[in-house]
Amino acid sequence: MSNPIPENVLETPGFFYPVLTLFYHVALRGSLFIKTRKLQLQHTERFALYNQLTPTEKYFFMLETFWVDTNWLELLKKRSILMTMPELQQVIGYLSRTPPGKVLPMREFIICWKNVWNINDLLQYLSPFGLLKIISDKGEIERWPTYEASVTVTDLGKIFFPILYHERNITQWNIPYIREKTGKFIVLPGLRKKKKNVRYEPFFTPFQPFFKGELQRTLPRREYTMGTFIFKVSLSRSCWRTITVFSEHYLEDVHEAIQDAFDFDSDHLYAFFMDGIPWSGDYIYAPGDTEGPFSDQVRIGNLGLHVGQRFLYVFDFGSEWHFKVEVLDITSEPGPPFPVITEKKGKSPEQYPLYEDEIE
């Protein structure tokens, strides 16, 4: 499962354990697990639903999460996917035309697609799904692919790669990529227009004919959660506020409530980072910024939040005030017409301490 490079030691960074890294990201992106305050993984209610699926349905939920929901910037530790994602689609097209069993030297992959991050990373992440094998002169290997390795498409890959290329084009189905490209906060990928209606087709649909009734369900995509949300917004352990909001409120409303709760002047740009990592690709910016999606376009109910989830609110990109936001509770009851500050602890800090000292 961990599939480490032979030279790894206990202190080796996690991305050198590619299979473990892959399923770590898939488990979090699929909301099967959340990270606790102790940096441990704790399973969610969705994990119980996941265990009710058939083995085939479990496989396709993992493949869908990898293909649709995973932020490849996080997975591959890169800054931008706008230029390289179309090239990734070309790689899938090449694999879709490759006969199973044909030996493809890794060296040629690296030379032809040198801009697709590290092409060996991509192939290593496709391997656990059974779509291809990474081999050497000694046979199949369990290590990071090198120039000396080769790749072969499996019989399963022969079936899947054409579908992934033609019907599940990753530039139309990977949500983090679409959000970065369009600046819009989309929830459902691969939408098809039919007359005046917009129809969403589940990811697994074109694969169903190959599984004779074993593939009927998946976990639902969280299009919208109606109800009341209670957030705990913290600057430190001794300085925090709780804010109650309605699912119909926008993130911009949460921004304004945080400003009021901590007695700040809303005079700078801000951003929400939904993975809790500052300056990651999982962002929602202030309306006045140059990149979307924007906070006045995203309702709380569309965020797919769950109890225990944490995200980050960064205010003033110069001073960088970091507010940690935790989802304390979600109920189905209608929320207040405006965000309400329900509890306070600790004195609000001075927003401009140096400036105020100079005035005195």
C-alpha cells in the first residue's frame, strides 16, 4: 500500500510514497475522512455509506474522486494546471490508442510530455487503478518509475482509456481545473445541455455496460445543503468567535461577520482557502480581486461542508491575518436572515498596532 522507493527512510517526505499519497488525497477529497486537530484521520458518515457499495461501485467512487475532485496541484505539488491539463488529456488519448501489452519506454514519455509535471508521477498514480503496469527488465516493479522503466497498458486500460479520453475529458470533468480556468464556482462537472435543460450524467454511466448490474450506485454529489451552520472563527486558542449563518448566505456575508466580530475595518482584500492551506489552489477570493471564483457568488450551502471541517480566511494580504474557521454544527432548521455572532472569547487585537502607537 505505501509503495515506497527502496532508498526511503522514516523522514522521507510523503510524496515519495505515491500509492499512499494517492489514496490519502482521494479519501479527503471524497469526504470519507477528515483531519482532526491532532492531524489524524477520522472517518465520516459518508464512509459508512461507502462501505454499503459493491466492490465495483467502491472502485468507481475512488476513480471518480481521483478524476473529478482531486486537486492535481496538491497531488503533484505544482503551481498551475492551466497549461498542463490539456497535455494530460493528450497523454490519456495516446494511452487510449495503445494496444494492451505493448511496451512503452518511460524515456519516450518523459521526452514527449516533459511539461506534464513529471510524467512518471502521473503514470504511477494511474497504476493502482489497474489501467497500466510499470515494468523493468526484471518484470513488474514496485518503485518510482525511472528512465530505465517501461509502461504497458492493461486489458482494463484498453477499455477505460478511450472512455476517459472521449467521454470523461479531464479538462471538462476535473472541478479544480475548471474553477481555475473559468473563475466560476461549479459544483457538477461535465454538464451537457439538452434543449433548455442542463443534464448531469453520473461519472460511472459510460462504464456500466461492462459490469452487468454490479455498477448502479455511487455516493451523492453534494449539490446544496439547506440549513443553519455554526462556525467557530479563531485567531488563537484564547481569541475566537462563533457565528451562525444560513445556507443562503454568501461567503462575502461570512467575511463581513468576521470583520464585525473582531472589530476590524473591512478595508483590504481577503480570501477563503477551503483546504485550510494559505495560498493553495482551493481558493475563493474577494469580489474586488483579479481571480475568481468570488465570495459574493458562492453560497454556504454549495460548499459541501461537514461538521468538523476546517478552512482558512486570510484578510489583508500584506499583514496576512489568518483566521481558522471550523464547522461546529449543521442543522436542517432555517437560519437567521443575517449572520449572527453568538459567542465571544478574548479581546479583539489591534488591526494596526504600529500605526496606533505612532498616533499616541
